[in-house]
Amino acid sequence: MARRVVQVVAVVVEQAWRYPVKSLGGERVDASWADAGGLLGDRVWAVQDGDGKLGSGKNTRRFKRMSGLLELSARYPAGPLPLAGSGTGIQPPVVTGPDSTEYPVASGAAEEFLRRFTRLPQVRVRRDTGIMHFDEVPFSLVGTATLDWLAAQLPDVPVDARRFRPNLVVRTAEPFAEESWVGHLVRIGTGPEAVHAMFDRVIERCVMVSMHQPGLPAAGSVLKRIAQRDDNPLRLAIGGHITRPGMVCTGAPILVSPLQARS
């Protein structure tokens, strides 16, 4: 029996984002290799305190709230490249402060700056050592119509994808259309380098979506409105895993097909 493929009309990748340092602002890219770890270079680094907890906007067993991290951003001086075998050409990122001064991680300047900024003398910038720095899953996506819906609900609040820290923003026609992709095979792009992804959840949001970051003021109403959803309270955007590696590019089309279908 032929595989039934559903073409999702006009759905394409509009934005791609990676976040070199967890809980800091990220960088928008035109293309990125994607594999089981998500977009290459995404959240490879994290701010870690002396107690071993990672800097975040919330307190949990793994994470420690560090005020102001979203006011900072990080970028890679050169884009990470996949290498043959198990390695990747990921160089240490550069952290940018509120005044646009840059502090390279490689030289130790980023750690010195972060110790002053957070007033935590044992803070360091660490690379993951096999335990990924993601809260839940390494790949996430949100639709433009979903963001438009939220903006219409909160006309006095700037709504931007950066509040939700997705890897991809995709063009959609209906709010929450992407949530219907959970449990299906999602193909991003065409040809031999097309990426296959499996989304298994609608992501539960936390206070970070309401926090201040450059160009986006603090707004507690963002989380409050998401919490009031009748169908998926407190949830917005979908998360999952890459099941076949490849290149993600802006402008790439998206196709969705049922996982249970077989050729």
C-alpha cells in the first residue's frame, strides 16, 4: 500500500535559530545541519554555578535561576560544521553583554564577565559532557499563525518568537496547526539532505516567556494568556527529535505524513 503523504500547503521554514549558550539569547541562521542533538551547536554550552546547577530562568533540581541571562546573547564566531565520524567543528562561542561588548568563551573573558554580571563568583561556562542542556527535547518549532494569535490576544505586548526560543518558526495559516503534527513524520526540505523529525509533545511554558530581553519588555500576561487556553493550557509550540539528519534551511517546504503508513 502506498504511503499517504499530506502536503501542508504553503508551510515553509521562515526562521531558524540556535542558542549557543543555554538561557542566553541566540542567533538567527539561514541554514544549519541538524541531527539527534538538534541544530548543530544548539545549547552546547551553559552557565554553571559552583553547585553544579545550570543557569536558567527557573529553579529546579537541574537548573538555577540567574536573573538577567536573557539580556545577554551568544553567537559562534564561525558556524559549526559536521565532521566525519562522531566529531563536530564547534568552536567556543562569544557572549555579548547588554552594551554590545563581546566576551569570548575561549579566552576566559566570558566567565570573568558572567561572574561580575551574576555576582556569583564560582560561575563558569561549560560545554556539555554527554548530558544535554535542554529542558525537555532538543528540537522545537512554532507556527507564525500561533504567534499572530497570541499577538492579537495581547495587543499591548510585543510578541516575538524569541520569547519561546524555538529552533524553527514556520509559516502557517491557522493558529496551533503545528500541534496536529505531533505523532506524525515531519519532513523538512527535499532531496537527500531533507531532515526527518518526530514531534511528541506540545511544550509546557514557564516564566521565561514573560521575562525581559532586548526589545521585549517583561510581560506576565504572556504566560497568563497561554495558561488560559482551553485545549492545551500552559502549552505553546511543539517539541521532539530529529530522526534523520540533514540540512535545515530557511525557505524549505514541510511535508507531514502518518508514521503508521508503510510502502
